[in-house]
Amino acid sequence: MKLTTLIILTTTLLMSTWVNAKENYWDTYRPILARATQQQQGDTLTKNTRDQEFGPQSPRDIDSSAGSNHIIFSPAPAFQEMNLCNIHFHKNAEHKGGEFTQYAGNGDGHGYQSGYKYSGHLNTAVLKPVNAKVCPGVHGSLMSGDTIEVHYVHSTAQVKPGPTLGSCLNESIKNPQLRVEAQVYVVVNDKKALDFKQLTQFDLKNGFYQALHIPTNTGPAIQYAGSTTGPSYNETRSPFQVTWNVRPKIAKVNIESVAEWCRDNTFNENHAHGVRNLIVNPALLSKIKR
């Protein structure tokens, strides 16, 4: 064997060993680093909100009533007496509880690959992949079996449904009451499942813009006082006061209908949002009255 050949083979072997060791290193330590990131973010949130008189935050475990935040605000009216102003969804549930208690993982520290998944069983037929990418974004797309949490946002302001939470505000009133009706869905490859376009259909009803087909068979909603969500608030408080209604049971939605909605909707939504870390500090949670 020539010396040059031996050198090349040795170098290749060493490089392969180094690459494998590097991959094994990250496979081993990435979860630890992600946990450390979430812990650090939680510690920073606590530090940034301590003694600042900030109101209760979201998301939370809806199966727990615990909370010691003393800031009280009046609950928003029933959503039937408010205007629907925005609809958007998060990949994996931001809230925990009910039928969505399976932890999705520590994620990337920026709201993706974390949150909670449906904790029940799905048969293999509805998990069959689809050919096209569904609601693709820079952090990936939806796949059959994924869990999403849909937020039907309502405002007491005289507004019309539109893109972003800015659609919930107007020039006439700077501090409208806000309510979010939250429903967790599981995206399935099943044409008999619910149609997402119908679930998000809206129109004027009794003088208010309303989502006409929010599920009514997914259990009594858990109401609590909280805030807006999203990963931008992982280390700082959300200043908005929001009345939440979170339904404890999931509903199954046809993945093809979700794909069609992402391609064309009033809200300019084309991908899933990330999740805010679950709020576990009692000082940042309201007490749920059951």
C-alpha cells in the first residue's frame, strides 16, 4: 500500500470518527441544553416580573387551579357579545391538560418543537403522510398526527376579523377587553374529519363578527384570567389582559383542509406559530375558580 493511500484512508477514518462523535455528542447533550435554556428563560421571566405588579400570564396547566397573582380584572363578556378579530394556530398545544398532556420536548428555545401533544391513541390510517407540505414555514410543516392549538381571538372594540392581534384594536379604544376561545385539534389524514375551513368560517351574527362553528362537544371550557402568549414572552411579561376559555378535549381535523386554509385566509396565516413556555410560577398565575 502506498504511503499517500494510507494517509488518505487514515484521515478519512479519523474524520468519520470525529463526525460520529460530534453527532453523538449533540444527540446526548442537546436535550440537556434545551432544558437548561427553558429553565434560564423561566428564571429570567421571574426576575423581570418580580415586584412589578404584572398581571397573570398564559399559557398554563388547565388541570391545576393553583395561582397566587393578586391582579384582578373583570372577565370579558361571552364571546357571542364580542367581535371575532383574529384566528391563528400554534404547533403543539401551548396549554397543558385535558387530552393534551404529552410533552413534545424542550424545543429549540424559540418556541418550536415544544408544547404539548394529544395524549390519546391514533390509528395508523389517519397517520398516513400526505404528498404536499402542509402550512410550511422556516421551522417545518404540519404532518398527519400533529397537534395544533387554535386561538379564536375576540375583542370588545368595533373591529373586523383580520391579520395579527393588531386587528383586535382600533383608534377609538386603546384598551378593549380581550377573550380567546381556545380549541386543540389533532391534524389527521381523514376526509371524514372536521373541515378546518368550516371551523374558521365567520360572519355577522346578532351584530357581532362570530366564528360560526367553534366545536361545542369538546367539554366545558376552563375559564381563567391570563395574557397573550407566544415565544416572544418567554423572558418578559405580556402586558395584555386576556380572558381565556380552553376546552379540555381535542377534535380531529382533516389535514388537507388545514393546508387549503393556509393557502388562502382572511388572517394571512400560512404557518404554525411557536409556543410560549408553560407558566408554572404561581406568582404569575391566576387562581382558577371551578
